[in-house]
Amino acid sequence: MQDKECEMLTLTDEEGKEHELLIVDKIVVNGTEYLALVPAVECEEDGLYIYKVIVEDGEEYIEPIEDDKEFEEISETFEDRLSEIYDFE
């Protein structure tokens, strides 16, 4: 993971503010792709953001994981995979 070139993603929040995020990991579980993102700018709020990739009409979108059980499973997987790089406590 550390040797890969980082991909950037820009998200726009409800207030229209743009946030630059780095894609630090991707996984596929049961045919669904998930992304682990961290802020690209250090002054932004720290944290690991996890989104689900949705494909509609050939276009890819990301959305938050709304199901608590699904979110817990996916976040634990990312935390295990990224624990040597990031401190999740």
C-alpha cells in the first residue's frame, strides 16, 4: 500500500465546501467496492473516512455506508489493513 501512487478525490459537503482526500486503500467485499480516505491537507480534521462505491448507468459514485453492521465489518477490515500506517485510537 505504501508503494502505490496515491489517488486524490474531492468531496463537496452539504455547505458546498470542497475537501481533498487521499484514497489510502480499496477493498471489494461481496462484489461491492469500498474506499478508505484520509484528508489530504493536514489542517483538516483527522480521521479515516469510509465510503461505498456505487455504479449507476456506467458512472461511479461514492456514498456513506448507512447500514451499521456493514459499516462495522468494513471499518474493522480497513483498520486491520491500515493499522501499521495509521493510529486509530
